[in-house]
Amino acid sequence: MNNKGLSSYEIIAIVFGVFVFIFLSFLVIFQQDWLDSIFYGSSPTEVEIKEPLPFPDEPEKDDSSLISLAVFSDIDREGEAYVILETQFDYSVSGLELFLRKDDSLEIGDFVCVEPFECIFFETTPNEFSLTAVVPVESIEPASTKELLVGSFSYTGFGNLYLTTDSDSFVSDVDEPEYNILDLQEYEFFLK
């Protein structure tokens, strides 16, 4: 065996080889994606997946498209009044629930629905007048008029019916049956 010392060139070559080995090791460990792109081509572009926006509680609708409620007494027939839905747009109304507060001095009698509405429930208490009516599926059509007559009722005495913003009153249409198209504002209907 030759115990001859290494020349300076051989020592430089060995040190250089060690540095290249360490450099390539770090490159493989920390830059693997970059090396893969060199040998295997560019990786597919990652698409950022955005979280879907949560559904709003209610579908957005133009306030001008909401149905308003009208209750008025018949000037020709004493003791008779009408419930009417008024709108500027066509709707296919499928049903309604009305909960109106009333004055104690106003006594409400029978409520009679008119086609296409059919009365399901009607009740009057000293403080409230409530009504539930539906339109049979085969009778649902886009409203051809801007005033939908729900029905008429008899009453005695005089006083006000009130629709308040916290009322559970509801009017539904076929397109979005879970959306209340009744404009819940403060209304006061005087019956005399």
C-alpha cells in the first residue's frame, strides 16, 4: 500500500466533491418540486377552490315587486268587507296566512273565500282575525289582474284591523313558495 500523501489538487477535488454532494442533497430534500419540474415537466396548475357563498335567508327581490294587503268595507253593502292582495307584477299566488290584530269594538263574522282561493282555516278572537287560504294546484295561474280578491267577510260595529311588521302573515307564490311576498309594513284598515 502506498502511504504517499495526497496532492493539493486531489484534496481540492475531494473537498469540491463533498460540497457538491452536500449541495445536491439539500437540493433534493428542500427543492424536490423544482427538481421534478426539471425532469418531469411542469406540474399542473393548482386551481384555488373558493368556498361557496352561503345562501341568503331569503332570495333577493325588488321591494317594488312585493304584494301589499288591502282590507276595505263595501260602501254599498253595510257590514261587509273585502280582503284584497295588490301588486304591480304578475304572481302565481299559491296561498296565504293572515294574522291581523283588531279593535275590540269590531266583531267579525263569516269569511267566504272566492275562487281560486279555498278557505282552510278562519278564526276571530277578541284581539285577532286570522285566515288561511290556499289555491288548488290545478287552479294556480299567473295573476291577470293587479288586484286579487281573496274573499269577503261580514262584520258588526266599527274599528281597525292592523297588519304589523312582526306579524306572521305570509303570502307564497309557486316560483319560490318559501319566500314571503307580502310586504310587511304597518297597515291600518278602518271598517265603519
